[in-house]
Amino acid sequence: MVQYLHPRLDVSFAALSDPTRRGVLEQLGRADASITDLADRFHMTLTGMKKHVGVLEQAGFVITEKIGRVRTCKLGLRRLEEEAAWIERYRTVWEARFDALDEIVEELKSQEKIDG
Amino acid sequence: MVQYLHPRLDVSFAALSDPTRRGVLEQLGRADASITDLADRFHMTLTGMKKHVGVLEQAGFVITEKIGRVRTCKLGLRRLEEEAAWIERYRTVWEARFDALDEIVEELKSQEKIDG
């Protein structure tokens, strides 16, 4: 199975690659917020914050709802399951690879002792 | 503690946002490879692959070593610990938030039954 071809991961990792966007997600984890609140909190213009929220919305991390003149943001339904799974799989492969290297190093060391 | 301001996460999530770069990491998890091997495998030009490997190298995910005329790529020392931690923390917050919503919905439902 080709794991790396996963367009959703492209969008979500790109969304997570910005500190303000990660901050917005952490903030919305505490409480829903309007775009104006978020702009204030992160010292940004409304336009700048709207762009960030748009990226998070496209990735499915945030949903927004306009009531009257206020657009409220809340956490979306994506719980980063695929992202966590990809990273976990990578970590397993990584450990296996470095364990194998450790074994080779140990073998070389013990060989050296015998030779020396 | 401000978690989202973490420049390393910017670089690593951006590195992971591309399917070829994720594919290269999966491939290097199986075996070291030269840039030429990787370019062939992913049907890319050498220049294109060099760029991708450069991004992975900057993120600390890959190290390269030139022996003679061949540049060999292998997995770097970063095991995605911080990335996994960030995602795990987000998932915990997410679950808590949606559990709280569930409770509200349940409460409203039982209220409806009483009122009805």
C-alpha cells in the first residue's frame, strides 16, 4: 500500500506548519472565538486572521458560523487521526532502523575486542 | 506555556506536507538510497529530487553523505517526537471539547423529554 500519496495529509501538514494556525487550534480547544477575538489575541489584522482561519477550515480543522455580523470559529471534526497514524508508523520504522544500526555497532565493538 | 511557537514544528510540518517527501522518508526507512535512485523511483528529475532532499535535510529528517560521485541519503536523527507530542496534545484537547459538547446535547435531549 502506498501510504505517502495521501492528499489530505498534504493539506493538513501544510495547515499545521504555521505557528499562528497551531495557536488558533490550541485556543479553540479552550473556547470558541470570533475572528476578531483571534486577530486581537494573535496581534494580527482581521484580513490576516481570516486567511489563516480559511486554511484551517479547508483542512477541516475549524468550522465557522456567521451569526449577525460575527463569525464564530470552533474546532472542526478532524481529530488528526491520519496525521497521528502516519507519524506513528514513521516512528516505528525509524526505531527499527536505528536498532539495526545499534546491533551492527555492537557487533563491530565486540569484534574489535576479539581482534585487539 | 506557549506551545504553538515552535519554529522546529514549522519546518517539520512543512517538510511533511509534500507526498514525495513523505514517500522518500518511507523509502529510506526501508533502505538508504542515492539521490539518483530516489529520483528514478519517484519519476522525478535529479534537480527536483535534490530540492526535496534538501528540505528533508534542513528539517533534520535526512542526512546525506557524498562518497565519490554518489550522494547517499539515510534517515536523520529526528524521530518526530515533538510532532507526535503536539498532535497527541491536540487530540486530547479535541476529545475533551467534543465530550463536553456530547454532554450538552444529552442534557438538551433529556430536557426535551421532560418538557415534551
